[in-house]
Amino acid sequence: MKQKLLLLLSLSFLSVGLFAQTTTNIFIDGTLAGQIQLNANQNTGGLSYSKSTYKNIDRLSIEIKGKSVDGGYYRKVEVMGDGLTPMLVAEETVGAVGQFIITDKNIIKRLKKGNAISLYVVKTPANTKSTEMVSRVYLGTLTREK
């Protein structure tokens, strides 16, 4: 009986982990422009916008929610271009959990030119005694339609 109960509990924990999702809301100049929903460990997906959407952009805001990014962590968003090093590391907005505001001129120019950016969240455990590793979760890619 105990074996069946243990097996049932372990299967339920595995199934919950398989369906973990991250939702990324993208705001352009304060207006919701789209939403990206990714399952855990998914490395592709994103949004594509028309040239007119990026024409007058001044601010890009990102709001993240989901099991893969919740918890007691310090969060930063890395904005990646073509290289291996981040173009920008954005800190979480004070007082707004899971919200990041990007106003960097180089990133705005890159979007206007039609070049893609990829977004990742880096999670660092808030507890300094934790043995948990720093993790990196893919949030999506923003591109411009040709």
C-alpha cells in the first residue's frame, strides 16, 4: 500500500513540473502589445511586430508570471542580441514583482532596425544559505516582420 501511495505522489509531482508555464506580457509604451506563453525548458517562441509598432517606441516593459519564475528569488532580465554577452541586464522594478522596464537606446534602435532580441530571466536565490544554483529561464524573442 505504501509503495502505491509513494508511486502516486511521485507521478503527481512529475506531472505538475511538466506543465509549468511562464507567461511574459510585453508592453510597448505602456500598452499591452502581446503575450508569450512558454512551457518549462522551452527555448523557442516569441512575438513578431510590424514596422509601425516599433516606429515611435520609447519604452519596452516586460511582466513575467508563472511557476518557473515565482518564489524567493532576485530576478534580472538579460536582453540578448547576436552575441554571447547580454546587451543589457535590467533590474526588477522596485515595488512591482516580475516587472522590468527597458529604455536603453541601443535596444530600441535594434528593434526599429528589424533585428531580434531574446529575453531571459536570471533567478538568484534570495536566501544566501541556499544550495540552489542560479538559473536562467528563456522568456521569448521579439522580432519585426519583414
